[in-house]
Amino acid sequence: MKLPFHSNAPVQQSRMPKPTSVPEMEKVDVATRYLNARTGGDYTDYYVAPGGRLLFLMMDIAGKRENAMHIAAAAQDVFHSISEERFSHEDAEDSAVLTDLLITMNKTIITEAGGVCCAPAFLGCYQQEIHVLTYINAGHTPAVLRDASGIQTLDANGLPLGLFSHSTHDSQFCALTPQSSLAVVSRGLVETRTETGEFGVQGVKQFLQENKYDAAQTICQTLLDVVVKSKRKPRGITGSFNIPGMGKGEPNDVTVLAIFRQG
């Protein structure tokens, strides 16, 4: 299903998000991997804010990649500047900052797109000293968490960004116990067609349930390998044609962002 993108004005000047390296944290391991070339609007970013907080973001911005990345660049400016400014205050509360950050980012996306632009997003803030993850899932694919108690999903609790200028989002909380693994995956991953249907969130849950890794990079790469291996093979002539913008064969980014809490 196509996500809506309605722009009232063309993008004036295309730009890309600034490259950001995956941070090295003392008590948590983080990584991001994309499968092959990126063709859609998937965008991930990290920021280490004052107080040792790890902020991370995954977005799936509708529209052609050149426009989507221009919007991502504007969202990145908000993500970094507000994180730096708000968390520079000692009394900053993670939940309040994340809510304000999403409100500003939402308005920025609408402004940059010149209209409606569906942009599901998963925004998280992990405090490694107390091992608490504060997050907002704004219409994004559920994240999957494996900890000592089993498997749980961090489901959407708000609308995607870019749809309504006055949308608000409430923060949610969960603890990351020792040896916890968190996988935030893109829509392109869960919608990958397999021999029995879509890979789905259930496929991610099964992957984390049946495998135990001690590095975020390994989680990302192994999950992508599993997705590729399970992908449905073309049959006969039906797999030989692909018209861009038409049909279920339209390419989409397949992205994994993983966090592993060390013991």
C-alpha cells in the first residue's frame, strides 16, 4: 500500500541528511544496517545528548527518494538541535523532551513537504545509567524487544508524522534488562514476501526468540540474511518484469536498527 504524499509546492533545493556515525556507548551496543541500495525514504539517525542519553530515530518518509531525503535533512536539523538544547538542562525529562521533539519535527515535515507527507517514525531515548528506554512510536512498524521475560512489541501509540499539524504523541517506557535485544525494523522488511506470506513482525519475533546474539551489528546482519533467505523466489516469467511505481514488486528499503544491552 502506498503512503500518501501530497505536495503543494516543489522542493526548492534538494539536500541530504548529514552523515552521522553510530555512537560507541559504554553499556549498550547499537547498529544500523540497510539491505543493498536504498531506493525509498528510510532514514535513521543517532544523537548522544548531554547526560549520557542515547537518542535514536527511524523514519519512513513517503515520496521519491530525492524529496524524502530533503525532508529527512530538515528533520535531522530538528532532531539534533532540540536534543542538544533541551537535554543541556539538568532538570530535562525524557518524556517531555521527546513529545516536544516530535511536535516540532511533525510541523517541520509538513512545511518542508509543502503539504501532507506520511512519515511513520520511531523515536527512542535510552538512559544507560538507569537502563530505561523512553520511546514514541508514531505510526511506525512495531519494534521487537527480547529480554529475560520473553518477547514483547513496542506498538504504535500515535499517528505518523506529516499528516496533521497539531498531532501530539505521548511517551512510553520500558526497561532494558541485561542481555536485552531491541530490533526496530522498516515497513519494507516486514512486507517482504516469503513462500508463506509476508515476513511480518511475527518473523522478527521468531528470529529474536530462536537466536541469541551479543552484538547489535550481528543482530542486524543476521536478521537481514534471514529475510533474504526466506524471500519468495520469482516463478517463471512473472518475476521478469518490474515497472517502477506499479505493483507489489515496487522496491522498498529494508532496514534494521538494533540495540543490545550488555550484561
